[in-house]
Amino acid sequence: MIIAIDGPAAAGKGTLARSLAKRLGLAYLDTGLLYRAVGQKAQRQGLTPEEAARSLTAADLDQPGLRSEEAGQAASKVAAIQEVRQALLAFQRRFAAHPPPPAQGAVLDGRDIGTVVCPEASVKLFVTASAEARAQRRHKELRERGESSIYARVLEEMRARDARDQERAVAPLIPAADATVLDTTDLDADQALDVALALIASKNPA
Ligand code: CDP
């Protein structure tokens, strides 16, 4: 079973993907982390984004700072480059087809999982929420991590990143034609998980 979860920044994709993976015994891949690592590696090591993508290692995915908004912005800039996306595609598809044992399937979250990486996924969710709700969540998350954060700035930066992700020519952020849209504006994490589990059950009757 492959579950594809796409959506804009801070919509709750990661939390939902992690809970679904745990509940269903599936492996989880946070594909945004790959783009964050490419952006940060290019900046810190003075490489082109293409070089950073081609030379990406497990150690690059374990660097401090990858969850910062700065790394998110860097990620969305390198993510618009076709060669960067191409370099990361094989790894993502391999993970989906051969998840680390004993998992019998995988949950992947990102922007183009249902449209490009795993168009054959058995379940596709497009997780979204109002820009204000998403900025509020990201603001809270940053504060809880001890980072300084100004709500208005988070909202502005998130809007810029969403626009860049939606307007790019390669693999833009759009729901797959067969995706179910899950709006989490008024749902907490447990409620979003329940809705997703019900949908998965309806698509895979036991
Ligand atoms: O956690 P958040 O939703 O803020 O971002 P993320 O999922 O870590 O993704 C960071 C950036 O990577 C996004 O803004 C996209 O530009 C890019 N990305 C992408 O283009 N394709 C993916 N499959 C995943 C992320």
C-alpha cells in the first residue's frame, strides 16, 4: 500500500503521515526534508543546487537547521529546478516500491507525490488549511522549539513559498485529479487522522 500526501506548507501533512504510518505499520518518507537538505547543503558548501542534489547523503538529512523557515525557503527555490527534482526522484520511487522491512508499504508526504512520484498510489490525500491557520501552527511550532518567530512574518513567508510552489513549471503543487482534499482548518491532529483512516478503510475494504 502506498499513501501519497501532498499539500501546502504547515497544513499538517507530516503529523498525519507519521501517525498513519505508525497506525498502519507502513514506512514514512518526509520528501520535504530532501529538498531542505539540498537547499542547505548548496548554501553551506557553496555547491550548485544540482551538485548538492546529486551528492546528497544520509548525513545531509541529519543536519541541524533543516526545520527552520530559512531552510524551507531555500528548499522551495531549489525545488523549482528540474535537474534537482530528477536527481531526487529515483530515491523516492525506490523507497515507495521497496520500503525498509518489515513495512509492507509506505506513506510519502510532499508536493508532487500523487502527481509525479507515485501516481499509482492507492490513496491520495491533499491536506490543506487556511493560510492563517497554517501560519498560526508554524508560528507555535517555531516558538515551542525555542526559535524567535513573528506571526505576520511567518504568514508572509509562507504565502511567498506556497506561491513559488504553485506557480513553478515543474511538478507544481496541485491536487492530483484522484486526490481527496482534507481541509484541516477546524480539525486537530486526532480528528484529521480519523478522517484519513475512514477514507483509507473505504478504499481498501477488508
Ligand atoms: O514542512 P513544510 O510543509 O513547511 O515544508 P516541506 O514539506 O518540508 O517542504 C519544503 C519545500 O520543499 C516546499 O516548500 C517545496 O518547495 C519543496 N518540496 C517539493 O517541491 N516537493 C516535495 N515533494 C516536497 C517538498
